[in-house]
Amino acid sequence: MDTDLADLIARTIAVIRDRLPASHPARSALSSNVETARHGDPEIAIDDVSQALQYFDTPIRAEEFQALYAAAAHFSMVDSLEGIVIIPPDDALPPRF
């Protein structure tokens, strides 16, 4: 197993988790995904994080998606990321009045 890749997956999932409010229901699942990646199952972590994000309707930032995509591509698992919603960059959002 590529420890750098497992670390990338774990760090990315941790960033997503830490951005969510403490009461968000996805936090527990994402914490479990971080541990799965760190303990030698990055492929399972990719699949599980995708399912958790979709189940809890949790969008992620483009850079977070890109990191997960790079890891998923390494394992030929890109299709497992289908259905993840990406937050548009701030400059793509309409102005708030």
C-alpha cells in the first residue's frame, strides 16, 4: 500500500469532516473513514466516504473532490465518486444582497 496515498485520503476526509458543524450527522461516518484510510484500507475509505457524502447530502469543495479523484483514479475507482456534489467556488456564486 502507498502510505502517501492513504495519508492523502485520510487528510482530505479529515478536512471535509472538520469543516462541518459539530452536530452534523456525517461527522461520525467521516471519522470512521479517516481511520479506515489510515489503517490500510484506502480503497474501502474512498467508497465509504463517497457513500457517506451522498447519504448525508454533504457537498465538498472542488479541491477536496480533486484529491479524492486522484486517489480513486489510482485504484480505478473513479465511478464510485459519481453523485458527490461539489460546492461552487465563491466567485461563481451570485452576489448576496
